[in-house]
Amino acid sequence: MKPLAKTSEGYPVGLLFSKTSLTATVEMTQYQASLLAIEEINASGGINGIPLKPVEQDIGPLPADYKIAAQHLCDNEHVQILFGPHMSNTRKAVLPVVENKNALLFYPTMYEGFEFSTNCFYTGAAPNQSSVQLASHVVNNYGNRILFVGSNYIFAHESNRIMRDLFTQTGGAIVDEVYLDLDSSDDAFEDVIKRAVALMPDAIYSTAVGKDTIRLYEAFGRSSLLRHAMPIVSLATNEADIALMSSDAAEGHISAAPYFETLDTEQSRRFVTRYRDRFGENLPVTAGAESAYFQVHLFAQAARKAEELTVETLINGLGGTSFEAPQGRVQIDEDSHHTYLWPRIARVNSASRFEILEQEQHAVRPFPYMIQHNIEYDAAQKA
């Protein structure tokens, strides 16, 4: 086992976030939150006296660009620990590099599940920590006739497969399933909303991401559809997206995530204050940013405890590691390499702020393979 690479500046750690991708707005929140955590760790003595040195690359918008960046960081910058990226297609591009180089990837975004890598730890929500809760909320408050609208890539197809199973448990129906190319035109989203007007589902389940999210919501806002009766519901829509929408487009729609910046706890308020003091007043703080922040601290805790700091000892030591995160205490599950998280449901209010409607009272263990998961559906209420 080879000791973790160290330079004169400390342990190099790679940041895999792009300023030019479709999801650049939320990726920048994750990048900044990672930097904040690194600075906190270094201010408290680093890893047993040795600081972390963040290393980054200018990354283009395509999955291949992330792969090239990961290869460069591992081969030329002595990086063995990487944080990021955001989208599932970029994670899929990076994972073979990480495994081949015997590096370690920390992935901070909710995703479609059904994946395991010895060399990856997942700190975003698995489907049983997001999809199940969102489906339950929708069928109990709006109905079970759902229109699927998504970006045409792996997350949308896989998430829709899971959500279809959950909604049909209640006798519901998927009235249509529409996929648009990434970075589609405004006209394409206008056509989707026309389809929604014709079908009149109980809700629109969106797996659009980044700029496409904004185009979808703005098209909805210009339509005759009533958000209090037929909201857009999403696992991907976050504070960074909402900040770029008009309030008319954003208000009334529903998201599920383990963290919202409006969470009114001492730990959450401190995190938001530190983030904005460091990077700018009123900047959006997302669930992805919160995961990016606490996963660096989880890595640091495991690294400080390792008698010999190698990738292998880190993999063995990370299982069971916990941290008092802004969302609540989180812990890495040794079996799945995923994280115990606190699922929440929130609605956007007239001030373009998420109001939390529901939240779990305990951290939920991750089950990324969705074995025997049923939604909580009040059939009598819908009779």
C-alpha cells in the first residue's frame, strides 16, 4: 500500500467542477463549499498538521472534459483524492479513471442509485432518500396521474424508471414521458407545456437539469396551468436554479432534498453565514453544496484517524464515519459507501424561497438498490 501523495504544500485534493457546463451554476456552489471545508480543516490543523491543497482544472462542458481533467490531476498533480463532479454522465466518465489510478472519489450530488464502486463514496441522496418521499408527497397531496419531463441522459431515464414503479404502486398512471436534448431551446419547452395543458396531469415530474430547468419553469409560468393544482415536482431543482427564475415561474413548485438553505437550525444557519461571508452575500446555497461541504469533513475525519494514510486505509476507515452536517448528523454506511441523510420536501414561496413542508425525524439509511420500497399512500384520502 502506497502512502497518500504529499507535496511541499500538503496533500493535493482535486476539485472536479466546471464553470462552463449546463449545470455550472450549482457546480459553483459545490466548488465553493468544498473550498470552505478545506479552509476550515486547514485552520484546525489540517490532517495531523499537514494542510490540504486544493487543485483544479478548467473543465469544459462535456463528460469527456471531466475525464481528461481527472486523468491530468491523477497523473500530473499527484492527486489521489477527488471531490465532484455533479451530473451522472460526468460521474460515469470519471469513475473508470479513479478506479484505474486507485484514487478515491467523493460524489456530492443526489443521483439515480444502482451503483457501487470501491473507490467512490456517495454523499448525495439515494432514491430511497428522495424519490420515495417525493412520490409519497405528490400522491397524497395532488394525485397520481403524472407527466414525466426530462433531459435525455442517464439520470432522467433511471430516475423515471424508479418513479414509475412508485407511482404505479398506487394505481397511478404516467400519462406521457418526454425527453429533450440537453440544452434544448425555449420553443422545445413551450411544446412540452402545451402537452401538459392537453393532458392535464396531477403533477409534472421534472428531471431537467441546470439551464433546462429554468426554461421549463419559465414556460410553465407563461402558461394557463395552475401550480397550486399541478406543480412541477423535482429532485434536481435547487436554490441556484430558483435564483435565476422569475418569482412567477418558481412559486408553488416542489422539490425534495436532504437540505435547503432555509433550514432553521443553528448548524444550518452557521453554515449559510460562513458560506456567504466567504463568497458573497445572498448567494444561493444548495443541497449539492451542503453535501460537497460535509464530505470533505468526512474525508478529513477518516484521514486523521488512519495510522498509515493510504487509499486502502481510507476506504476501510470511512465506513461508520459521521459528521454534524448542516442538515443533521450524517454517517457513511460501510456496506454501500452511501450516506445516512435527512430527506425533506419543500415548496417555493412568493419570495422564491423554499418552505420546508415535511422532514424525516431521523437520518434515513441509504438503500441505493431500492429493494422492497413502498411509498406511504393514503388510499382512503383519495377515495
